[in-house]
Amino acid sequence: MKKYLISVLIILIILNSFIPCNISEASSWTLNKSAVEIGGNATSTSAELAPSDAPIINAASAIVMDVDTGDILYEKYAHEKHYPASITKVLTCLLAVENGNVNDVLTVSENVMSQVEMDSSRIGLEAGEQLTLRDALYGMMLNSGNECALTIGEYIAGSTEGFADMMNERIKTLGCTDSHFVNPNGIHNDDHYTSCYDMALIGCAAYQYPEFKKLISSQTYTIPETNKNEERVLWQENRLIYSGNGEYYYQYCTGGKTGYTETALATLISFAERDGRRLVTVVMKCNPTTESYLDTIKLDEFCFNKYKLCKPLVDFELPNVNNTSSSLLGNYYADLDHELPEYYVNSSYSFYIRSHVSDDEVEKQIEFYDKPIGNLAGKIRFYYNGFELGASDITVKVPFILATSTDAIVAEKSIPAPEPVVKKYIMRVIYILAGLIAIALIILLYIKIRNAFRRFYTKRTIKYYPVSRDMRSKKNREAAKKALEAEQAAKKEKEQET
């Protein structure tokens, strides 16, 4: 039985090597590859992705992401879960900007004040005090007022619990998978956590709103007199954009949010702009707090200086498709009048490479489809030292229409077009099933032939070499021999007597 199983496995392996299984499609190429892998001595593990010349930082986890492209320039345990502390308020601010009106008047409730500890970060609001949403947002983002965050949560969702549900629903739409929030201010809760990667996604979404950028970049703000208190002057606590002695001031920083609890330690999300590039940097679990500023400055300087944005399709002209081996024009025409199509590339397409790499060193691989997909006529792929940097579509002005000429039909049949991925999976399953059936038939045929040969040789042995006849002949010979010996002994005895 074991011999049969081994034989079957060997046959399966041999047959499977002949089964077509090319299911890759042009659309499956990754457009934004981490720049740390390109043009440098990159080291990568499942937990950490950082070039070998990156700065040493204090933070347990960190990430630097391009706000506009989503490219990751630096990553250190970016998916590790941590307690965010007050950088939670970036998400609270995002929901407030998206769902509220900054001129609306909010009333601080008794329920809010009952949730705020006296020694926690606050701006001194009282139960029943009224202020605008704008005032509450500045109180939350500049001075990290916990009562401001809770009041905003009640205003948006009606309750802290309801607002937490909104927070968790919103982050799903951003692609966050490492996070769960239970309050709007980041006060410690074992079930309130996130990662540097998720916070970077949240930061990128918030940074698209001018109101958010204004909030985090302001160094001071005055809350007018309210029904409970005189006017309050708020000062920016983020020392990257404001510092009395300038020790941690960073000229390219445009704002951010600090955080700290005894459990979370120091956390910081910040934004920086330079030469048209916009970066979001998140560091978590830093100790002491000043290390969060130093780590951020190190990482931003490294990414601004060591990486550059490459735009390989600026002033790029496609070669004439008629001069290629593609059957694109032989198979399809742009319209019923058979006008030649106009091809386009995305001249603004970009990706990150190391600063020492020249744009001319980036190789372009142009591919025209034999059969277009809608208005997609092909792809341009970009490589450097064997690394794929990205790919961009080649498009046409109008969708192609199938040609009706005999030549075009022949060309279409002779040159197979890219098949849908689903169809290729189905074909592979069919091939495998057919192979299994063939194997089963071969095994059955082998068994039948083997049994037939066994029956044939068994009959032949019985016919020409009967065991019973051999045994009778041997007995007869022995009996005759004994009789002869007895006769000779009797004769000899008789002679002796005589």
C-alpha cells in the first residue's frame, strides 16, 4: 500500500509541473513600495523595516509616512500595539471637523466633569460652561484638555460610548487594523490601544483638512469670556513648533500632538513639510518625554535628506505602438472610423528613491497589451537594481472597439490576451481534476494488468510443474531403492550360510 501511495504522489508532482498556473495580472503590481528597500542597504524583518544607515532612536515603535503618497520611508515595529495617551485627540479632532460646525455652542455636562480627574490635563472648564466647538478644539489640541475632548464627544455622538463607536467605525474606513478606542481623550484603559502605523493613517486623513492644520500649527489661542469664566489664553505644548529656548524647535514641523501617561509613556505625532513633501511621523513609548522630540527630528531629517521623490514620467514620450511587437492595433481600433488612438501616461506619477540614485538610473519597462482592458492599453514598470519601484498605466482617450477585419480576428486568435484571474483559477482546477482522473485510470489499469499476469503465471506453473507428481516419483524411487537393498542383503546372507 505504501508503494502505491508513493507512486501516486510522484505522478501528481510530475503532472502538476505541466499544469498552467500563471495567474499574475498587470493590475496586481504594487505601486507604492517602501522606499527603505530602494537604493540603500535595507534590512527587513516582519517586525522592523529600516535601512542600516537610519538613526538610532529611543522610541519602542516609530514610522515616517508620506502624507500624500502613503509611502513608508521608515518603520520600526510600526504595527506593535501601544497605549496612545493624548495623541488619541487627533482622531477626536478629525471626527469633529468632519461632523461638527466650529461655530456651534457646546455646554459642558455634569457627566463630563465626573469623568475628569482633577490632576489630569485640563483647561479648567466647569459644568454648565458654554463655549464654541472651535474653542473646545483649541483647548483640546493646544493644551490637551481632557474635558474638552469629552465635551466634543458628547456633542458629536451624544455620549462617550457612542463617540467611541464612531471612532472605531471611522478608523476601519482608513484601513486601521491594530486599534481600538474607548474614549475621546486617551485616558488609560486596557482596551484603548493603537499602533504607529494606524496613527499615521489617522494623521494623513486629518491633515487633509485646513481647519485641522490651523489648529495644530497655532502657537497661542484665546478663548473669549464664557458664562462661567473670564477669557483664557492657551499656549502650544508641542515643543517642536514652540519652545522657550528653542532646544527642540524644528523649522520644518507644521504641528502635531503630544501624549503621556505613566503606562503609555511619551507619544508624539507630528507633521513636517519641506520641498513640497509632507511627512507624518509617529513615535510611541518614549522615555523620557524629550526623547520623543529628539527621535522625531532625527527621523524627519533622515527621511528628508536620504530620500527624494522621483517623477519618471515628466516630459516622457511613449514609443509608437506600431513599432512594437504588440498586436494592440491589429486587434482593436479606437472607434468605428478606425482612427488611431491617443495614448496617455500619468505625468504626475511618483515614488521614493534614495537621494544618491539618479533619475536616469531608474529603468522603464514598457508593456502594451495585446488586448486592451477598457481604456487601459498597457503598463510602464520601473526598476532599480532589480527592485520593482512601481508601475503606472498607459491609457487611451476612448475605449477600444473590436476590429471586424479578418486580419484582426486572426491576429486576436494567434496572440492570446491576458485572461481574467478568476478564469485562470477555474482552468487550473479543471486541469487538476483531469489529472487526478487520469491518475486514477492509470492506477486501475495497472492493477488489472498486474492481476492478469499473476493469473497467467499461476496457471502455467500448475500445468507444467505439478507438485503432487514430483512427490509421487520421489517416493517410488525411494521404495524401489529400499527393495533392491533388501534383496541384495538377503542374497548376501544366503551366500554366507552356504
